[in-house]
Amino acid sequence: MGRSGQSHIVAIGGGSFRLSERQGVIEASALLRYTLDLTGQDRPRLGLIATATGDDAEWLLKMYGAFRAWDVEISHLTVFPMPNVEDPREWILSQDAVYVSGGSVANLAALWRLHGLDEAFAEAWRAGVVLSGQSAGALCWHVGGNTDSFGPELRVWTDGLGLLPYSCGVHYDSDPQRRELLHASVASGELPGGYAADEGVALHYVGTEFIQAVSVAPRGSAYRVEHDGQNGVKEFKIEPRLLTT
């Protein structure tokens, strides 16, 4: 099938980066080491995407710096004011892994479709490029979830790329609104059943199958949320595998 022989998605609820001992400097966490290890490459090519932040240059620079101690070849893709590479599809397919930052998932999805990146990511996923991201960068691969893209009050969002036929919950233990709204939207049928992740926890899918959760937070958990067949939901706690930092 490609580089790793399988299609991987690592959807991170939070905790991709951590503050280092130097003020204002971030370091990539073990969740991203786990992601890069899935490529099977000694020096993987990692593509950074910050569409959800409006291609914020400062954030892109910080992400570059977060991998300074790792043996990884980094590049990035922007769409403002125009794509920074001649052929975005070719760029995406040339990566071993892609990491998508948080921000506005609604804006991200609209711009990706405008530039044909939704189809390029689907092609790359089938070809074995490991797709990953946090918050908006986790929601986007699913059918949908809930988001603050439209204002401080969370709203249900159903316009994901749908590579994974599930709903997704992120920041699940740090924002109590998120669990409540995900339960309500699955109960109503607005969203399909799916998976959720606490801060510091990632959901790993092979193809469209959920394989396991991994965590850098000792108390972090993942969850399966399903319609109960009546008017509510059932939530099942999933114990993640704790990664060493």
C-alpha cells in the first residue's frame, strides 16, 4: 500500500507539544514520536500544516523548533496568500507523515476543499502517508464533532473529511461542554457514534478501525461513545497505553 503498508491516522485530543524549560519554547511530545514511528522511516519526512490558524507564521516557526532535537526532515504547506508550493498534492504525497495543528476546523475544511486538499489527503492516506493532528487537526479526519470555530459557545460540526466514519471528541477532560454536546449530538443522530480523547491522549486508527489509544498523561483516557438504541448514548472508557516521555 505504500510506505508503511497500512493507512494510519493518529487523532490527538491535546498534548502534542509541551513547554520546555526555556520560557516560551515548546517540544514535541511522545505522541508525535509514536506518530513518526508509524512511518517506519529512520529520518521521516514530516509535513506541518497550520491552515486552522490562518497559517500563522509564529506558530509554524515554533513547531519547527519543537523537533530541533529529532532526526526528521520538516517542511510545511500554507495556502495564504497562495499555496507556498507549486503542487500541493505532490507535496502531501511526498511526506511520510503530516501533522495538522489546532485552530478553526470549519475554516480548515472550507479552505482544503477550495484548494482540492481534501482529495489529496484522502489519496495520501490510502498511499500510506501517516495523517495526524491535534484538536481541529484530529476532528478533520472524522465525520465531525463539536467546535468553537463559530464562537465561544461550542457548536456541532458535521463537515469533516469523513475518512473515518465516526464522530470525534477532543479536549474531553478539560472542557466539560464537549462531552455534553457530543453525547447530545450522537443521541439525536446528528453525529454518528465515535471516539473521544482527553488531554495528552491520542486515538490510533489503522484503515477505518480503531486500534488503540496512547497517552502521555498518566490519568488520561479515551472513550467510545455509541447510541444506546433509544434516546441516549452509552460511553465506554478505553484505557490508553502510557508512552514514556
